[in-house]
Amino acid sequence: MKKNEFDSIIVGSSPVSLIYALLNAFNNKSSLLFTGEKYGGAWGLENNLLGYRPFSTHILMHSQGLSNLLDHIKYKPKDWESLPKILNEKFESVSYFGASKSGIFLGNPSSEKNIFINYLTQLVEKFKDNIQIKKESISTLKMFSKKDLITINNNNYNCLSLISPSGSNYNLFFDNIEIKPELSKTFLNTSVQFILERKKYHLETFIRFNSLKSKFRELQISNSNNYSEFTLKVARNFSKSSMKDLINAFNNYYFNIFNTIPEILYQNKIIYYNRRNLYSPKDISKICKFYDPSFNLSQEINNAMIDAQDLSKVFQNYKNKDTLFLNI
């Protein structure tokens, strides 16, 4: 293909975006990824006491499509040592989640040697002829009546499809008429990390807190040598809390779960996603036909803007599309 001509332009560098680029590459199609400076999106890494580690909570949930796809890219998520569970406001276990007909299929994409974003990045490196990376954030994206032309930050590109994860933050235009997002909102997503000396009761697991009053939405525990890493996603209503308040909250949660006081060796607070423009399929249908995320990979299409969904939904769409996956 000529310069600035691609089969797909893909927004972001989260696993969804990277996997779409890989699926294109498996089918000998070209992709240009606009990753921005902070690589990995919400799955990015932050340097802490244990090195570069995921700064937010993540879990790989069961779906047949996800299972098939991970098999094809040869990623083996580490099995959980205890079942992920949901705790109520009294820190009582009210249920487990992640069960499937074939048992429990849950993976820990944050364990020391199994960081999902690292695996995908290394795989993308093997397909340099098909995947180009541009470390640039998109501020303005324009589509035109000429179906294969897209202007991004005043640069023109020819492509058959645009793959854009939900929540991509840019201003969208069609023939120079602005398409208003369904929702444009400023809020903070905040995570905190604590590293403690590893104890025998620090089993690698994932906990979701269901109380509306909870300061934390999720807790993920990962073990590395003699240390345990506690990553917590802060509830949005408390995202502006001071580090002191979050430490006090963690001490309280830890005591209620493990019945002892934690000895914190390291602590860190990470803020991400300050603002997001949310474009719905209804918005996109005003300017072009809306396609299922898997459609672009199985048929030749024009004028497609694809709204990439979360991992479990995306991969479920591939359930009966085994011909898409080529050996690598």
C-alpha cells in the first residue's frame, strides 16, 4: 500500500485495539495504531517497587470466543488460586463469579510473568510489516463523503475502516459538521497500589465490592517473590480523596478481610481518564452503517466505523468465526 494508506486505522493501545491490529495482521491486512504517549490505555503500566506493573485492576472473564482467541494467540492466563468473589458492606462473601459450563475460566493478566499488555506488545512487534504505531493522541477526527478518506489531526489517510474503542476522547466531524457525542463528561478514574510483605493468606484473587458506599470498587491481589501487590480501583464518588484517606480506607478494608493491620512498604496513587467523549452506535449511524466489531475481519467493507467493545463482548462475537484465526 501507498504511504498513509491502510486497511484499518485503530484508535488506542488497549488490548482491544492491539488485538484488532493482530487479527488484521493474521489476515495480511495493514493497520495504523494511534496509541498516544501513555501506552496501554487503562491496561498501562506504572513503575513501582516491583518494576513496571499494571496500575489498575483487570480480570479475564469466561466466554467461548475469548477462550478460542487466547488459544490462537498462545496466551495462557494464570489460573486463580482462589475464586473471585463479591463482598457486601459487611465484608461478607455474597457470591462468586466467573462460572461457566466447563468450570471456572478466569485469568490473572497481572501476575509477574503474565502481564497481558506486555504479551500483546511483544506479539505486535513480530508483525511490523502489517502494523504501524504512531505515538500520537487524536484531538480531531474528520470523515468525508469520499468514503475512504479520514483526516486525523490535519493529516489525511486512506483506509477501509476505523476501529474506535468506546470512550475514545476526540472531536468527531463528518463533512466538517461536528457529530456531538452521546455523553461528554469530565471525571476521574483513580487507582491506588500498596505493596506488602507476602503472607501465606495473600492468595492471588479478585474482589468486587457491591456496596454503594464503598470507597473501592475492586481489589486485585498479585504475588511476586516475597511481596504482595494490592491494586484497588477507587469508587468514582471518592476519586478525589487524598492519599491519607485512601490509606486509612485500605487499612480498614485489609483488617476486615484479613483480621490484621497491614505493614505497607510502598504506596502510589494513579489518576487516569480525566475526560471522555462517548459516541454511541446511534451517533455513528448518522454518518455510516454501523458494523459488528468482527465483521471487518471476515469481509471486505467500505465506509465502516467500528466501535470496539470490552474484551468479553468482542471475543464472544468470534465464537463461530474460526477461519479468522491463522497459525502464527
